[in-house]
Amino acid sequence: MRRPDDPSSDLPPHRDSSVPPSDRSRQPKRERSAALTQERILDSAEQEFAARGFPGARLREIAVAAGVQPALIHHYFGDKQGLYEAVIGRAVEHMSTASWRVLERHTDLEGLVRGFVDVMVDFSVTHHNLLAIMRAEVLSGAGMLVDIIREKSRPILQAVVAVAAKLQDNGQLRKDVAPSEMVRSGLSLILYPAVDGSVLEALLPEVDPSKTVERRKNVVAALLLRGLAP
């Protein structure tokens, strides 16, 4: 009998035509269980990497926090580098998918601005640990995470700059600022509170933290729309 913590218990089942249909019906549940296990590992890893950085992070601590055996981490992600890249890749993939969806749904300035503000603010809230890792890497001069994010984010950022240039040509955006600078300024306005939130909180504490996210979205969108308009 396999123990519940045996890595093989989380392996996706091999589909065999000799397996009775009643047994095959259980396979999707096992696959979902494996996917949930991987998500728990990634969540724990993101917190561990944010707290200790890549060099100081320990796979055993990540496994304990996720409630799994360390062998499962090696099974799913190979080694610490593979796990690190998976943490980054998951977050960037979520943001990229949501960003492409904004470009598909909106062609007007207000729709694009509000759509991207929603995506980026939600990303910064959900993955504030990832932004903390990035900040630590930049300060230390180690750029593994930054390089990965830059590579994975380049296509969507290039697409956004191209859309901004088209809006300039159509007269929907001011023409005295380069499209790339508009995108850079927008990212700065959205991400700085997440990256250096402790500094902002010390200087100007939130009156009602429960409304911070929606208030921030509305204020940033209003500022960008006013500043980008012709």
C-alpha cells in the first residue's frame, strides 16, 4: 500500500485500455489533485523566495509549508532553479493572458487604460511577493528573475506600445510623449505602491485599507486618462 505522502500517489495516471471504465472515471480526480498540489507548492515557494531570496530559500521549508514531501518538488519541478522559474512563469503567464484579453476586447483609450489598470493592480496585489523578489534581485545585482520576466513580458509590452502609437496617429493620445514613455509611466504609477508600499504607508498611512485596491484603480485610471488625452 502506498503512503499518502508517497510522490507516486500524485503522479498523473497512465491511461491503459485494460483498465475498467469504472476505474478510469477516477483519473480526472487524481489529475485535479496533482494540479492542486502543484499550486500549493508554487504558493509556498513564492513566499519562501520573497522572504529569503533564491540563495537562502530551502526546498524542505517550501515542502513543509505546502504539506508535501520534498520528493514531490523534485518530481514536478526538477530542482530549485526549476521551481523558481515555475513561480515566475505562472505569475507572468496569468498577467500576459489577462493583458492579451484587454487588447482583444478594447480599442478605445478609456477601455484600454481601465483594462490594463485592473490587470496590473490585481497582479501587484496577488503577486506582491514576486515583486518583492524582483526588487531584492535588482538591489543585489542578480537578475535571474528580472531577465525571465523581461523575456516573457516583451511581446505584450511591445503590443501595448504599438497600440499606443496607433492611438496617437488616430488623435486619441497626445503626441508630445513617446508611446514607450507613456507605457513606462503607467507601469511606474501602478507598480510603485506595490514594490515600495511600506515606504508609502510610513509617509502617508491609508485611512481605510479595505478600499485601497478599488480606490487605487480609479485614481490611477483617472490620472492616466487625463494625462494621456490630447
